[in-house]
Amino acid sequence: MKLFPGEEQIMSWNNVEIERRGTVAIVTMDRHEKLNAFNPTLMREMTEVGLSFHDDRDIHAVVLRGNDNYFSSGADLTDADMWRTEGLSEL
């Protein structure tokens, strides 16, 4: 599956884990050092994960969660890439 023109989908992620329990997929964000704050890498990985379920007829529900005791602290404002605007419309 292609995500963007010229790109192939990458099925391994650094900040996201997927656990399957029957017809339910549990997607866990894992940027514990930043309280699961969203940066461009995490946004791209979450997009890829979401697209990976598009044709999966075995999954009926997807649960999003954060690791540890928090879901997400929002945008990672300490990441300089968050301030770039080019290419973000592709996400």
C-alpha cells in the first residue's frame, strides 16, 4: 500500500505498538520520555497505523491509548520540526 506518491508503507514503528486481541486492535503510543507528545514522526506513524487497518476485515475496533498513566500531552513544542509547515498537509 502506498501512503504518499513514491512511498511504500513501512510496517515497523518506533513510537507505536499494536496488540491484536481477537477482532480488536490496541494501538499504544510509546513516547514516554515526552509524555506521548505528538511530533512529526509520531503523526506519520499513527497515520501509517491507521491506514494499515483500511483493508483488514479481521479488525472490527481500534482502541487508541498511551503508555504508562497518560494518553498524550499534546504537541511536542520542543521539537523544531513541529514549526515547519511544508509537507504537513500530507499528514
